Amino acid sequence: MQKVKEDAQKWFNTIKQKSSANGIRLRTGLVISPTDIEDAIVDYAERENVDLIVIGGGKSGLKERLHGSTTFHVATHTKRPILIVK
């Protein structure tokens, strides 16, 4: 778990530097939760009063077609603005 946290922090730092260089204020966070990732993202966004959720479009494999994707779930369950990046 510590390795995952360290890798995520490096990635977040890179994103923050690029954003800052372009005048964009950004806050990142790593959420570790016993709930499904979809619900954890929606709950975090509400709890932290985020301005915008940015999420990847992911893959459209068989599992996603049968069970629905994380992106679709978040988009349909949040009241926050969401940007889906392909």
C-alpha cells in the first residue's frame, strides 16, 4: 500500500506542476475506502465540495457493458460537474 501511495503522490505532483504552470489551481487526493470505487468518488466529491470531477473514460470491455462503468456510475450519481477524458 505504501508503494501505491508513493507512486500516486509522484503522479499527483507532476499534474500539479503542469496545472500551476498554466494558472490552474488543483487539489488532488488519494481515496482509500472499503466501499465501491464509484461510491467513494461520489462521496468524496460531495464531502470535499469539489468544483469539478475529472475522470477517464476507461475501456468498454464486456465487464463494463454488463455491469456499467465507473465513469458512467459517477456521472449519473454525482451532482458535481464532471469532465470525462477519453
